[in-house]
Amino acid sequence: MSLIDINNPLNFTFDGKAHSGFEGDTLASALLRSGVRIVGRSFKYHRPRGIMGAGAEEPNALVEIHEGNVCEPNRRATTIKLFEGLTAKSQNHMGSVNFDFLAINDILHPFLAAGFYYKTFMWPKAFWEKLYEPIIRCAAGLGKLALTPDPDSYDKGFLHCEFLIIGAGPSGLLTALNLGRAGKQVILVDEDFHMGGRILSENYEINSDGGIKWVTEALNELENLPTVRLLLRTTIYGVFDHGIYGGLETRTDKIGAPGPRQILWKINAKHAVLAAGATERPIAFANNDRPGVMLASAVRSYKNRFGIDLKNTALLTNNDNGMLTEANHIIDIRNGHHITDVNGRKGVTSVTLNTGEKLKADYVAISGGWNPNVHLTCHKRARPIWNDTLSCFVPDGNTLSSDMSVIGAAKGTFSTHGAFRDANKVSEKLGCKTIPLPKTEDRPIDVKAFWHVKGTKRAWVDFQNDVTAKDIILAHQEGFSSVEHVKRYTTLGMATDQGKTSNVVGLAVLAEATNQTIPQTGTTIFRPPYTPVPIGAFAGSHRGQHFKQIRLTPSHKYASENNATFVETGYWKRAQWFSRAGEQGWRDSVDREVIMTRKSVGICDVTTLGKIDVQGRDAGKFLNKVYVNTFSTLKVGKCRYGLMLREDGIAMDDGTTARLSDTHFVMTTTTAKAGPVFKHLEFARQCLYPNMDVHLISTTDQWAQFSIAGPNARKLLQKIVDPDFDISNEAFPYMACGELTVCGGTRARLFRLSFSGELAYEISVPARYGDALIREMMSQGEEFDAIMYGTEALGVMRIEKGHAAGNELNGTTTATALGLGGFVSKKKDCIGKVLSRREGLISDDSMTMVGFLPVKQGDKLTNGAHFISKGETAKALNDQGYMSSVAWSPTLETYIGLGFLKNGKNRKDEVLSAVDFVRHNHVDVKVVSPHFVDPKGERLRV
Amino acid sequence: MIINHPLLGPRDSSEFSYLGDAALLNRPSAKSETATDDFYRYQYLRDNPPGEHRELWYHEHGDRSWLVITRNMTTHAITKVELARDVKRAMIEASKS
């Protein structure tokens, strides 16, 4: 009884040719049914290849599905559920799959052995980049990527359960029934689109009836158990710490189907039962990669599950399980027979035996024994052990994680009866009653280890990477004896199949070459993922705008209406400048914004600066610990500039902090450091000073804040602030702050602060009034020609004023270097104080921030330029410092710069070369004070 | 990994950010004569034991508490999760007596 619905035919194309299959087919079974023998070309030698397996282990039948921007390469034809309209293409050929120009590599094979690239493309050195690499890149890889955005949708989700059962073959299904009947929370996953595992592919009887009938009944019951969830087409690709399992569910391969195409599940389980089955392995003999050479288990899958008779088959087996395969010729290794060659370049025509006999055959079924799928037992560092009787690696109970049990073929229990028995045992161990064991076959596998037919011709071990037995032996002869080295030298076990059919055979060939046993030779380590996981699934819905959030300032809408150009600063979009008619470029706009602000009044949205509310009886004391200067003495109604250090003595951030009451401070941070400063403050509060009465909360998003700067700033504000509040220079002097109301009763905070050097204020209102406030201020400001300015003008004005910003607080500079050494209080300890006094940071030679002007009027300055004393050669040894910020000052009509210079405070008026080898701009500069505009600070106090 | 938060119960580790050795709780005194050397050790020298290790994690996408987590560096088994402020308070108490 097959699982094919012949009443439901499906049309598809392969390499442009129309074919049809049935509901229940995989792409591979449909191709076999259509008589397609060659489905791709091999990686290195471009040899014709056919379908070899029937599941995830498939090394040959890698295809591209879909076309154009939805094309997906390297999909295993054996795991693609056939659907109406599927288009698939073979890979890795130049010309057609039946006549591939690159098949010349097969004739050149004596030159293309292991390590070929390492040996050949070494000399001359210059050829690598110019010649070899482009050619190799062109020939390398299998499928081709679409190179355009993936239009499919993906999602991510979390699942929680007591028991995760991985694999729904006989042992997994029976365990799920036992646990599900006991009311346990169970998730049963299987990578196939039909549950049942090997039962679907064999014709065993269970309880004196067809195996598929037992599976159907079990699934019917499981679907109705309320605590059991079944996940089809879901591969557990990784096992992670603390009971976390990564699962990839493929919902559909159709394009444009509703919902996500794939879901990446993060499954939390108290205990996992691994019932992942086993994978049959091939045997290496000459030309064993011819199309038509298949795993015996796959031949039975295609017959029993898909109803395809592969006629005229020769069977090569070393065990009893292989004997289940219907074949015209049986070549039993245990009787001393084996195959020495396979004939037929584009498909098997005959095989030659060691007796010299030649047998006609269209297909060769190989059974070299079974490898338990132990991969997932290894992800948490457990290592499998070799079982000589079964000739395979089995999980080691001693190193296995205690929250995982392994049952059935994954454990090396190869009979169906044994699988059921394992299931009942583990169910009892997990505290559940069991159902009577279903009656079924209990055949021993009776395997005789046999890996490799020695000979002069190439015998394939790893089909996907074109690694032959000879390559492994050559690697050993060249000194690569460790299995890990052999893997990397030959590429054995790499790529999409990760050696599911080749690893153990490769190990056995290496063991023979080194005269060691397999356990002495070792095993390579299995790491996630078990099968490939598309990057799109890891991204899930976090792409485009959902990858990175966007934060808009309260004046964003107003700014958009007024021709603002925006710049990304972290998650924020800030107005960079505002263009007006007639302005030729950004410099015109920025110059105008600076000039008009210094002449009358300009407004800038500074909401993005971090705002942290600091409250509590010990708030002042706490700020003394995190700032270099003292805050406990700050009077209510006043602001103070503060500098914060990291514990290593380097400047971390700066800003102003205002005291609104005895127990209430409002701190501002720079935009970029709002998050890190908050984390740092919480560290200080919880980990260093837990007995202080102080609490912190971020209020960045709660307050819209604007800077109003320029000689007319007060006049404009007086039209906004309600008349009950006196903000005259006497009543509200420089560095004053207070809570008041604006626009007829709206709650606001006013701070008299200046970053630009002008008479300036910062006003904040609850964020929801931000848009209304900017519109009101701009409207009231018309009589003063008030403008909005962006971050560029903000930057120009702060450089003109000599204020440090991100370019100066760059993670390498100290308080002394910033010219703020005097701020560090001598009376108290603070974070970073001790280490800031280290010799190297305070020596005369240490860097100090100074200003720079070009010697020749009009010369352009560039930041990043390095200073070299006049007459010295421009080399690292003579480096005197670097330019950190530059701007064209429309106020002074020259370029100006800020930078760090060795012993800078004592080098005023010295002329230096500023050399910039990146932008090829070398100019002579003069050292000046960093305060270019209003050095005495008179403007901000009027 | 799953971190069993003392107040919030088991949480996915993706909610947390990692800082490192919990020895950072032990900030030296700035008044000591050996302060420079003490701070150098505090800031730069760390043990990297192959077994149990006490380390600081921050519940950044959660309640913003700092935690002291005792984790085995080879098996990743977490044996203890404490609020850092409780640990620090106990250290202050112990230094008084």
C-alpha cells in the first residue's frame, strides 16, 4: 500500500521539461517515476549524478526550485513535497545537465586530487587575486543565488512542552501515545511531510496488519489527544543549553501561499526523546557514483511508499536488512562477493564483480549497514561510542545530557519490535503507563563490517564533495592523519549534507590507511544545524523596517513639511538641515541656519538626548559618585554641566543635570549614550551603592525638548511661557531651571543652557504636546525670523564654541585631554577617578584638546588628519595628535577644527602640518584656543 | 539558556546582557595607599575558571535588575541566581562585622 494518491496528479517542470507526478510524491520520487536519471552534476569533477537516497541524507539530488527572485538553490529533491506548478532545475553544469563542458575536470582528475588548490595556486603570488581566485570563484559552489530580496515571509515562535519527541517513526509514535494518554504536554516533530518513519517505506506487518494502518490509527488518536501537538515538516536543527531546541518548520514551498513559508521555532522542553532513526551508508567501490546507484533503503522507500518499481536491480549488501530489497541479482559481501566496477557513464548498464562476472543491471542498491542519527546527542558535547557488533557509532549513555533519552534506531536498536520496546521503556522511565507492545518483526541486522573495495579506480566516499577513497589515503600520506585535518584537507563531510552518508565510511577508510581501529581514529564533531537553515528563517519577520526600529522626534512631522533632510542617529531620525528655495546644497542651508541663529533665534529639536529622572534622599550623593564634579551642593532651580568617567578613567559621557527639588534631579545624556549611561547608573546603584536611597527611570520618550538659541531667544519664549512666570535675566539667570506652564497652562520645564554659545534655553513639554509647541513657537517667532536648525548647524555652532561632542568623547580621551581636568573634584571619590590619574594619562606629553585654524585663509581642514611638527617626516613615529572635528564657520568665514595635540595647552600659535593621507589633503595649521566664538562666554549670560 | 530570575521566574537569556566576573561588585577603596594598584587589578584582572563562575548579568529587556549568576563554564549549568543588590548588601554587612 503506497501513500500516493493516483487520483490527484500534479504537473511540474524539471530543466524546462514538463513532467507529472502525484499527491504524496517528493520531487525525487516524481523524477524517478518519470524516468529522469541524471539530476545534477558533481561538485568538482562534474560527473553525472542521479538520486541516491530518499530523505535528508541525499548528497546528489540538489536542485534549484522556482525562478528569478524567488529561486532557492541547493534544495534536496528528496525532501521537497511535490506541488502543482513546481519548477525545478539541476545545478552545477555549463551547458545542459546531460552534456556539461566542465566535465573536462573528470578527465583531468589526476591533477585535481585532495589539496589541489593549496598546491597549485600558490605561485606567482600576484596571480592569486588577479587570475586564480576569479576563475575558481566562478567554477565554485553549486546553486546560484537570486541576488535580489527574498519576497517570501518567515516567522519565529516559541513553544513550551514537558516532552519533545524528535522523530515519528515506530519508537517516536509509541512514546507519544504513551505520554499523550497520560496527559503529558508533548510535542512530536518529524522532518517528513508524513509521520511514520521507516514503517512507511517497509512492508512489515504490525499486529498482523499493514504497518501503514497502525501508523494511521496512531496518528488519529494523537491528533485527538488534547496535550499532544504534532509538527510535520519540522526539523530539529540544534540542541542548546537548558532544554532549548531549534526547529525549522516548512509550511509550504509554494510561492505566494498565505502565511509564512517557514517558521523558526525555539522549543523549550523539560525532556527530549530522540527517536531520529538511522541513515543507511554506502560502500566505496569504483564508479559507485553512477546514476542508478542508490541506497537499498531508498530503493525500498520508492517501491513501498511511492509505488515505483526500479526494475533490473543488483543488490550489494553486507547485512540482513539489505536483503529485504527486491533485486534481480544479490551480491552478498558476507559470502565473499563484491562489486569492482560500475559501467555506464550516464546511468548504470552493468556491474563487474570480483569474480570477473559482469551482470546487466539498471540500478544498484547498496546497503553498507546503518548509522544511528546521533547528531543531536552531540550538540551539547556528548560523544558517541563505537559498537563493534553493530558496526556503528551509538550514543554514549555516560556523556549524554540527562535531559535527553535516545530510543529506537537512533540508539542502535534496528528492529521494529526493539523500537517499540525502547519506547515503552522510556515511557515508564518518564513515569507513564504503557500500552501492550504491538506485534511485529524483530530481525537481527547481522552486519559484517565492509567499507571499501580497494582498486586503482576512483571509489566515492563523499558524493557531494567528490571525495574519493584515494583522496583520503593521499591526505594521510601527506601527513594529515587526524580526522579533523583530513576533513578540512579533503572537504570530506562538508556542505549541505554534512557527511550524513560519508563520515563513517571516510573514517573507516582512514582507519584502514593508518592501521588503526575506527574508535582510535575518532569521529568528527557534529554541530548545529543538522540540516541547512535558510538565513531568511533566522531573520524571521525582523527585516527591512522591522529589523531596526525607527524613532521619530516630536517635531518630525513639522520638519518633514519644511524640507528637512533627515539623518539616522542610532534609532532616531533627526533633522540634519532644512532646505530653502534658492539654496544650492547643504552648506548653503547650514550656513544660513548658523547665521540666523546667531543673529536672531533658532530652534532645534533635542528630544533625542537621553533624559534620566534621578530621585531619592540620596540622589545628590549618588550623582557625586557617577560624575567627576559635585552635585550634592547644587541648589534647587539650578543646572550644572557634568562629566562622567568609565572606571578606567576615560571619559564616558557628558550632559547637564538640573535639580528640580531636594530629592529630584533630571539628568541629560548624549543621544548615543542614553542606553549605556542608564545601564551604567543602574550598575552603580545596584552593584556598588545598594544602600543609597535613589531611584532611576528613563524619561527620554516622555518629554519633547527644544533648544531655543540666539539673542532673541528670551523674547520669543516670553510669548510662549505663561505670564505668571518671570524669565527675565535677573529672575532666571544662566544655568537656572524651573517648572512652569506654557501656552495657557501646559506643564513645562525650562532650563537655561547653551550648547551654541548664544543666549539659549531648553524647554520641555510632555511629548504629546511637542508638535503643537514647535508650531506655536515657529508661528510666534515669525516677527524675529525664527528658524529651525538641524544637527549640522548644531555641530558647527558647538565647534565654534569649542564644546566637545561624540568625536571628542570617543572612548580614548580623559577629562584632562578634554580640557576639563579642573572639573574633577578633589574632595570626593567618583567612578574612574583613581585610574584617570595614571601616569600615562596625565603626563605633560598627554593629549589636550585645542583649536586649529588654517594658516592660509581658505584652506580646507579634514578630520582624521594627523599633526606633524614642521620639518619632520610624516610618519607614525612623529605623530603629534589628530583632528577630531572640523567645520566651515560662517561666523568667522574660515575652516576651523578641534583636535587633540600632545602637550597642546603649551603650544599655542605653533604651526604644524595637518596631514591626511586618506583624502590627500595636507595643510599647515595654527594652534589656537578651542573657543572660537565668544571665548569669555558673555553672550550666554545676557 | 534559561535564567531563573529571583523575582520573575525563568526567562530566556536573550532578555539579558552579560557583563562578566561578579568580582566587579568588590570595588576597592579610593582612600587606600595602594588604591592605584587595587583599581588596576579590579579593572583589568579576571579569573577564567573552567568550573563554577559567578558573573554579572543585566536584565536589560526586562526589569533592569543586575543579577549575580553562578554558572558552570564547561556545562553552562546555572546553579544560583541572586539579585546583585542583595549580594552587595550582604558584602557590606559582612565587612562591618
